[in-house]
Amino acid sequence: MHRFHQELAALALVSLVCVMAFSSSNASAAVDSDLPPLPMETVGQVRTLPAQYPENWFWVLDGTFGHMLDGKMTLFDASASTISTQKKGMLNAALGGSFVEAKNRDEVYVFETFHSRGNRGARTDVVTIYSKTSLAPVAEIVWPVPIRYQGAPQRYALQLIDNEKLLLAYNFTPASSVTVIDVESRKILNEVSTPGCTLIYPTGERGFSSLCNNGGMLSTELAADGQIIKQTRIEPFFDTDANPAFERPAIIDGLAYYPGFESYVHVIDMRGKVAKYVDTWDMLTDAERAENWRPGGLGFIDKDSKGRFYLIMHPDGHDGSQNGGGSEVWVYDAKKQKRVGRYPLQSWGLALGVSKGEKPLLMVTTGDMALEVYDANSGEYLRTIQDAGQETPLMIFGVK
């Protein structure tokens, strides 16, 4: 024990000498330095974002698949060149959150799930309403029964309709339904059953359609109070076994373009009260079909302001390759049914988003979960956003 105390005293003496030497060197540095003193920091500063976001900003949904309680939405300026200027803010999107941004009000909506003990306990489903300018939560709408859709990120799991007066939220237990919410009063108005049909595609002035498991659709017309006026089923427009289609369309001027697994596009008119099949056309030339080019990825399709839609494509497609992403982005003029751009990617792509305006940017999630930025008009590679705290950024939204 005596030896132990000797060693302890020696260690304390060494530590004291080190501290004195460090203090002496710091004091010397402080005396000798020509640097001006640091200014006093003001604590409690709150910065706000512009009410109208610049066109080349993006929302990126990160499901944080390894720890989904910490899912988040990050706001990026894709035209900036450094992380400090690219990253504009962040808000929560817990447990596979769904997201939609309002265009005409200072609000974004996130459908989230929480458990009373973190990863267990009583479950609560809630739409959290955040301010676009402060990114602070301003209201919550709590589900009476937790039934919301929890799965891979989707653009059409949460939608605004009726000039942003009604918010529609998709539920899946696996029974499917849509909850109708009054945005002004923050009240749940109705739950609309959509048996065998999935997701929410705005239809007409105050309605929505859902894609059904037989290859058809179910259109629902709503009254101002959220009650059902009429539901109508339309005949199948693709064969779900022989040539399935993705549930992820690009909707341009009320026309929905649903890509098929084998590179056919099905066009559905959503402008009336009931969805209406218009046409099916081939995306490929004979040579491209021989190479078996197909669309694939997660959020692999989006549109711009010029009537064009963008797809991640891969060659040598086969059954099961539809979720794997691709090496190129192909751009189509929707009205002309014609490809107008073919952009080789720097890295393998899994998801994409396109910004608005005359000079849009294309953002692509890569296989190593970085975000590559391209000129959407030319396909020119511009920059890569990485080390920004993103883990699985697999759904990208251009701001409204």
C-alpha cells in the first residue's frame, strides 16, 4: 500500500508540472500573439429563412435506416459550393416520415411516429406542422388510432389538395385508407377507405386517386368538409403480373406519367373528377430495348417546370433490378413522348430530385449516400455534397 501511495504522489507531481508548463506556454502565447482578441458571443440568436425559398434549394428526406427514430429532413442550397453555405437547416421526420411542403403558406408537414419509451411503448402517429421560416414545430395533429403508412419514402403518401385547404395522409395497416385534415382548423375531418388501392394522387378540384392492385385506379371526390361525394373505379391499364408499373409517377399539368418496369409509360389524366386512361408509349428505341434499359431506384423519378420528367435508368434490366438504381438519368419531353436528354452519372444513382425554374438543378443520391448535383438542362456535373450528416438520403424534393 505504501508503494501505491508513492506512485500516486509521483503521478500527481507529473500532472502538476504538465499543467504549469501548459499554462506558462499559453500565457506566453497570449502575450506574444498579434491576433486580436475574439469578440464576445451573443447567445440565444435565432436566424430565419426566407419566406420564399430560392429555386435551387432542395428538401432531402433521410430515413436514417440504422436508427430510424432519428429520421430527418435537411434543407440544402444545391447551388452553393461549401457545406457551411449548402446546409440551410434541418427538422425531424421520425420513423419513416412522410413529407409535403406548402407553396402558399409558411408551413411544411411531416407525418411521424413516436413511442413512449423511444423504441417501444405506446405508439403515437402525428402530423407535425413546422414553420418554413424558423423550422420550429408550430402544431401537431394526433391520430386517434396509430395506422399511418410506414415504409419506403414516397412522394405521394402525404399531399395537399383544394388550394392547400385539405391535407391528405395515407394509412396502411395493411388495410389502406386516407385521412382528410382541415389545414386551417388542424382538425381531422374524415378517414376514407381505399380497399386494395394505395397512395394519394391529387385529382380534379378536390379529390384524389389511388393505384389499385389490379392495375386500375380508384378516384375519390370530396366535399369541402372532407366527406365523400363519390368513389369511382377505372379499369386496369396495365397487367400487374406480365408488365407491372411503378406507383411513382411524375405528374405534369394534371397528367400522371407512370413508368413500367419494362420501360413503357402509362399516361393518366388527373384533371377531371375521375382519373382517365390516356395512352401508353414506349420509352426505348429498338437498340435500347435490345440492351434492356429499365428505370430503377427508390425516388428515381421527378419533373421540372418545363414539362420534362427525369428517370434513373440501368441496362441489363431483369426481374428484381427495379429497385437497384442506375448509371444514367434520361430526360423526356412528356407531351412529345420523346427523350431530350441522356446524362451519364459520375456515380451509381439511387434517387433524384429536380429544382424549379428556367435553370433547374438535378440532385442525385449515390450508392455511397453522397448527393451529386448536375445542371438539369445539360447534364453537366457541378459538385458533390457529402459529409453533411446524411446517412440514407433516399427521397429528394425540389422546393415549391
